[in-house]
Amino acid sequence: MESVEYRPTVYIISDSTGETAQTVVHAALSQFDSNDIKLKLFAHIESEKDITGIISQINKEKGFIIYTIVKPELRSFLKEESRKQSVVSFDMLGPIMENIERISGIRPKLEPGIIRKIDKEYFKRMEAMEFAVKYDACQRELELSKADLVILGVSRTSKTPLSMYLAHKGIKVANIVLDFEFEPPAGIFSLPPEKVVGLTMDPDKLIEIRSERLKALGLPDEGVYNKKERVIKELKYADSIYKKIGCPIINVTNMAIEDIATNILKIIKEEK
């Protein structure tokens, strides 16, 4: 009679998805003929009863455990239950967390699956930043309905830095320059007013900012760009657009980007 070849099994136990342990175990298995080693995952384990049942099963099958349990009480129970049932177990996460806490003095959050939430927020920010770049000073008919927020304003009212600042918070922002010489995208008038914010500024401050901009670019200070009559006309035109849409208006004179963003976030929160 032919003997059956024994294939050892690595059991992963996690109170989340188990992806962290799987990544490390797969890296270790790459050093072996992985066809001879099985891998089994028990994810989203939440009770001592679950752990007892799993370890009893593993004990019969002669495997060993690698676990990533965030909650200390479950982690301790798994360690003790493994010892009682003579099952080898390896705590992949606990010692690292304990040492970080000991060295830093910072208590861990002890929230299973938090890394996936962090990753989700990261990708949301990246997507928002790409959106802000694509929809920066957009004058053509892009899909404005995809924006979480549309910022309107005349030139040099901080629309671009504000869009990028909000993008870092995961908000998709399109910003549009208003100029009475050009028709704005028609789509702004069909957006819900709460998705639009209009920026305005005191004329003298805007003239000062535009003059500094011309100087920084090495351009002559003699055009109409920073002339008071032009600036006032632009601001009045922008104001007429805001009134037509019915959107909130923020006077950004002498305001830092952070303060403008705080006001916008407050408006968004109140509208929700």
C-alpha cells in the first residue's frame, strides 16, 4: 500500500481580513517548495468560542498558527489556548505593537482592519488630487457633476491652492475662472447651489496681488489686468454669476488658504 505524503499547513487567524499575515507568509513560503505547504485562512474572528473551535481543528490536523489579532484579550486567549492544546502559534502583530507602545508611550487604537481604512483614505486623496489638476481653471465643458465641489472666482482669488488643499482632504474640486469676456461653462448653472462656492475679494487687495504677480513674471505693470476699473468690473460680473446660481459667497481678502478651506468645509457640512 502506497503511503500518503504529509503536507504541513500554515493556519492564519485574524480579527480582520488576514492580508497582513498572508503577505508575510507568502514571502516566507517563496523560500520553500510551496506546493508542499498548504495555507488556510480564518478571517474576521471575533470571539473566544471561534478561537477554541479553530485550535481544536488545527490540533487534529497537526498544523501551526500565525495570527494577527489586534484586540489584546483575544490575542492572550489565543496564545493560552494554543499552549493548552499543544499547538504551535506565532504572534505576528502583538510584539511589534507592544514595543512601539513601550518606546513611544503612545497607546494603540486597537481597531482591526484600520490599515485598509487608511489605504482607502490615501487612494481617495490621490484621486481627488488628480481630479483637481484635471479640473484646474477649466473653461471647457468637463463633467462637473463628478466634482464634490466647484469653486468659482476671478483670477488670483486663490482657487488653485484652495482646490489642492481640499483635495488633500479627499474632496474632488473643480475650479473655474470667471471673466466677463468669456462665457463660463454652461454646466455651472445646472449644478445644485450647495455644490458651488463663489470667491470674492476687496478690489484694492486684488489689484495688489495681481501687480505682484506681474512683477514676479517680469511683465510690465501697464496692462489692464491690474487696473481698478477692470478689477471692479470682473468682481461685479462674478457676483452676478453667484447670484444667478444662488451659491454661497466667501470674501477671501487677507484670508489664509486654511481659513478659507475651513469655511468651505463648514458650508459643506451644514448643507449635508
